[in-house]
Amino acid sequence: MPAAFLADQFGTLLDGRNASVSGDVRRVLGRGAGTFGEFAEREAAAGAWK
């Protein structure tokens, strides 16, 4: 892929327009959103990587 294409795509993805938080996770899943660290700790404790 040309570098200009990638720069344009990542510029659009990371320009801040996606930085807002909505209530969609809570509405769809019935629980609040969590961090990746919380997910990793929970799954490690459950034996996901043994």
C-alpha cells in the first residue's frame, strides 16, 4: 500500500473524532465498558493462557 494512503487512513482514525465516549456498550451489553487490562486480568485468572 502506498504510504500516503496509510497516512490518510490513520490520520482519519486518530484525529480525535472517535474520542468521545457513549453509553452504547452499557446499552448493548448491560454493563459498563472495561479496559484491556481488566479484561486480561480477568481472563488470566480464569486460566485463559495456561
